[in-house]
Amino acid sequence: MSTNEPSWDLYRTFLAVLQHGSLSAAARELGLTQPTIGRHVDALEQAVGHELFTRSPNGLLPTEAALDLRPYAETLAATSAALVRAASGRGNRIEGVVRISASEVIGVEVLPPILRELQEQYPALVIELSSSDAVEDLLQREADIAVRMVEPSQEALLVRRIGDLAVGFFAHSSYLERHGRPETLAGLAGHRVIGFDRHTGYIRAMTKRYPQLNGIGFSFKADSNLAQLAAIRAGLGIGMCQAGLARRDPALVRVLPQAFEVPLDTWVAMHENLKSSPRCRVTFDALVEGLLDYRRRQNEAQQA
């Protein structure tokens, strides 16, 4: 590397300041001192020949030059993390780091028991779970394995379809005791309904399939699926929930089962180059087996 090229440490610091909006927060994140963070930013500004941040009452604001650099710094960070994971898993032993990407609800509510059994069997395996509804890029190695609710369209991926996870309307029994049960989708308009505060592609597709939902006002809105699930469990109203999760709580009651059900197609995917990695292969297989079992138990509960 040329001596004039900024080191990775400078880009790592730059990305931390971008993400946290202050030198002090970036210092806490990276375990460095605030003066060191400041020197890193100054050095990167000098190397690229542009000011990267401006001060404001709300902290450090990125300049246009900083926003232009951001995707490249994020790619460096993903590549660096992938390099560490690859180096940690050399040889045929089941050890090292595997990074899994999954939606909020799947990551928090469904995967932990599966991962517990996996790590009981392979105690040297380290799991990094990215629990977010953002789709991480497997080809760029932002994650090793992903659990997705849409069929992966990228090539060079090893993919296994789990099948549909049923999503329906549920409410806590205490809510239904207080407010009764709607008889039709149109009847939801007279109830407290839990929903989203923004229209994602998934929500638009669902309202296109069920146009009756367009006229329903939400009394509780959240951009987090976990927050909506918590609201259903607390008896705030009627909301959408995976049937497999609702079956765990006898107090959650299915509402309008014949009128509304959304199939949530589920897939497990990883880069095909990782199929020769023992740690990634056993993790992939464990996720597939565990999610298939989760779906099977959901279907049994619906048929009972």
C-alpha cells in the first residue's frame, strides 16, 4: 500500500463518526480516546482533500464528500469483518465466527432455541446475529447466512426454501373480552388495530391483495415488528402475527381465520463458496432443520 493511502483505521473511525454523530460516541464504540478520533478524522480529511463533517447543535453533520465516501467505507467494513470470520474458521474443526442475518421477529423469537442447540453441539462456534428487517448482501459478505422472507434473486447462492409461515390477525383474550370479536374484515374498522407507521413493499402487496385493509385506521403504529407483537401480547388491539408464535401463548386468539391469512415465504441462503466451510455448512443445515420444524409445528397447531 502506498504511504499516501489512508489506512483502514481512518475509514473505520470515519464510519463510526458517521453512524453516531459525535467524536465522543465514536470513541466509546471503538474503545479509543476522543482526541485520537479527532486526529483520525483530520488525517482522513487531509488525505482526501475535503472537509468531511461540520459542527451543528445536534452534533457532527456529514458533508457531501462524506456521504460520497460512506458506501465505500461500509464495503471496507463488511470485507474486513468477512476476512476475520474466514480466518477464524480455518481447518475442518467446527469453530470460528458465522454471521447470520434475519428479520427482527425471526431473529428474536424463532432462532435462539435453534442456535442454542447448535452451540451446545459445537461450543467453539461463535454466532453473530444481525436481527434487522434490512436485507444484507450475501455476495458482499455482509452476512454469511441469511433467513429471508422473499426468494433470493442473486446468483451464486446456495438456497433452501422453508415454505410458507402463516400470518394472521390475533388479539389477546383480554382485549376480546373488553371489545368483542369482529365478524368481517370490514368490521375491523370498529376495533383498535395495531399496524405499521409506514408502507413498505410488503405492506403495499398485502393491501393490494386485501383492499379491505386500506380503510382501516390504526390506533397503534410502530415501525418495528417486535413492537407490534409486544402490543398484541399486551392487549392493545388486533394485529398481525405469525401463527407459529401465537400458538406459544394460549391467551392469543386467532381473529378472522377464514377471511385473512398471508403466507410468508421463507428461505435460508448463503454464498455457494461457503458450502465447503464446515462452520457455515453445519449452521446452514441447523437453520434449515430448525425452521422446517418450526413450520411443521405451526401447521400441526392450525390443523388441531
